Amino acid sequence: MRVAYRATRYRVFPGHAQAPIDLRIDQASAAMDAWLRARGARSGTLISACNPRSVALPPAENARRTRDFEALLRRQFRRWRHATGLPDAADWSPEAGFFILDLPWAQALRLANQFEQYALVQHRLGRVSELVFTPLYPGVQAQA
């Protein structure tokens, strides 16, 4: 699973007719850094509601989970954008997700746990994008 997570392009849709920004694990992104700076943000965290615990669900169920997550974001958060995980391998479908700006770590873990996600992607200004495993991932403690 770790290899599959790393072999994915994480695309953030900044909106307002701006080109999507692609993130890769362990790679810097000048485009993302510029976008974050323009918003006065220091980080963004990408979380999906699809395929809990990395078990593929039918498209309709993933769509429902994504709508539920978006409704929660609309109620509780102001600064987020749509995103998607685009796997390099053909045996896994793209996953809808959300890129949330300046999300405190405790909230990120709560959201990941609520939607049963093994991992999330975090991009901090001036750093490489990181794959961070949650406590749900078998045998792995959450990273800070």
C-alpha cells in the first residue's frame, strides 16, 4: 500500500480559472508554495473520504462519502479546495478529496479517523509534500 500511495499524483484545484497544482510525495512544489503564500497560508492537508481503510468501494458509495465530507467542510471550515488522487497504476481509480489550508494536526487526524483513512498528504510551505500515516494504518503510529 505504501508504494501505491507514493505512486500517486495528488492534484489540487485552486479555483478561479487557475491551473491545477500537482503534488508528489517527497517532492517540492514551487507552484503550491506560491499559491499558499498568496493566501497567507503555511500548509495544506489533503484528505479523502473514499475507499476507507484502502478497501475499494463502489463509485456510488465513494460519491456519497465525498458529498458527506464536503458538507462537513462547508459547515466547519472556510479555506479548502477540491482535490483528487490520480494513481499511476491502472488497477486503482482516482479518488476525490479535499485540500484544507492550515488544518491543525489534531483536526486532520480526527477527519482522517472519521472517514477511516490510513494516510493523508501534507504540504508545508517551503518543504516537500509528505505522506503521513494515521493511527488506523496497521502497525504505524501517527506522525507529527
